[in-house]
Amino acid sequence: MVKMVRLLACFLAIFFIFFASVPESEGAELKANVIVDSMIYGRSEDNNTFFIYALLLNLGEATATNFSYAGLSFEGKNGMDHFYPETSHTVINSSLKLEPGHFVEAKFELPLDFIDSRFKNINDIRKISILIIRDNSAPYKDDSAVTVTVNNKKLVQQTFIENDVTYVSLRELADVLGATIQWNDPTQTATLILRDNFMEYDRQIVIPVGSDRFIDQGRETTVSGKAKLYNNTTLVVPLRDIVEMLDYYVVFEHKGGQKTIVVIPNNLIFTDE
């Protein structure tokens, strides 16, 4: 039985997801765009089942709703397709709603006999497709130059771009991540502390105001922009540098001069019940 798997972004080869969307009304422009951002698969430890873990992410401008699941499709390196039909899923169903910038984890299990009877080796699998039907609803247009969503929560305070660097409020980012901040007034430094439950230790980043040299776990690192006080009150920091130090994965989407940034944990942990 698979006890624990760390889902790494861009793991293995290229994977695709197939959607058949219900037709929208004429003239509609804003749509959901749900993709599989990461996938990992393999044999379970008891060697009885074949598992797939996937991350579904909405990079569109409308909420994806009314999901229904139709099964899995496997393409072999020999060009042959194999369909595993299913009609229900604990996550991908009519109750699932993915707002723009939001993601959901999905797990699939099927009998190992299905794979072994069609592939000599799992390395012979070229592509896995998740067959889903969904609708679009609640389209909205955000005119902000940049939108940032972290852990399925949109940041709303002091989010801006300067010299191609995206800045966010350190306090708001810490709250969304479940981290704490220790402030040292004499040295004008903030220490961001985030508990790593997988490795069981506290990750610490020391952030001096006015400096682009942060200290990550005792190692000095030059980042893309200086930490600064916004309107002399709110400490803002370069987003990508901070979250990547904390082992988060950043997805960028550029469309019509706007930047959409989605931050996802890079160490998602799946456990079998």
C-alpha cells in the first residue's frame, strides 16, 4: 500500500487532460481552462493496484462547475489506446467547483491486471488522459495587472509588479501559508517561519528590510528584489523567491497584458486510508 508520495511538479513526461465542455452561449468570452499540472503514477506497495495522482488546476477566467468523470485513457508507445471506463469519482463529480486560480488533488486506482494485460512495463505508457465533462459558470474579468492565488486563496493586499518582480505583503502571504513572522525592530528584519510537516522541522527565512540578500536556513541568498516597506507601513517581498525557498511551485499565465500567478505546494502528500 502506498503510504506516502511526494507530488513533484513537472514529474515524468507530458500528460494531457481531455474536456468536453457544454456549449456556451453565443458571444461568451471568459472560460474556465482546467489542466492537469502534475501527475505521478505507479504500482502500489502491495502490488495489487495501479495508482495515479494528479493535480487539476483552473487557469481560466470562469469557474469550472458540474464535473462528471468518464474514466481513464492510456496511450502506449506503440500507438494503441486502452480505455478504462468509470462513472464516479470521489473528487471529480457534480459537487466540484474550481474557481480561477484554484486547484484540487485527485487520486485514481485501478486493478493492476488492467495494466499488466496491456503493457509489458509501465514505462510503455506514453500518455494518460483523464476523461471529464464540465461546464463554465460565473465568468468574471479581473482588470488587475497581476492576480496571485496561494493555496486556493487570492491575495488582495499590496500585490504589484515592479521591474518585472511581483511583490506581495509578507504578512498576508504568511497568513495564507500558515506561517508565522518574528520581527526584530533593532535590526529591521523579519523572520518567516513555516513548519515542514513532511520533514518535521521549521523552515526559516530571515528578511532584512531594504536588502535583496535573504538568509534561508542560515544560507545567504540574493533574491530578485529588495524587501521594502510599502507606504512605510507594510513589508512587501518578492513572491517567487520566498515561495520557492519554501518548496512551493509557481505557475505563471500571461494573457492580454495581465499576469496570473498560482502558488501550489510542491510537496503535496497523499496517504492511503
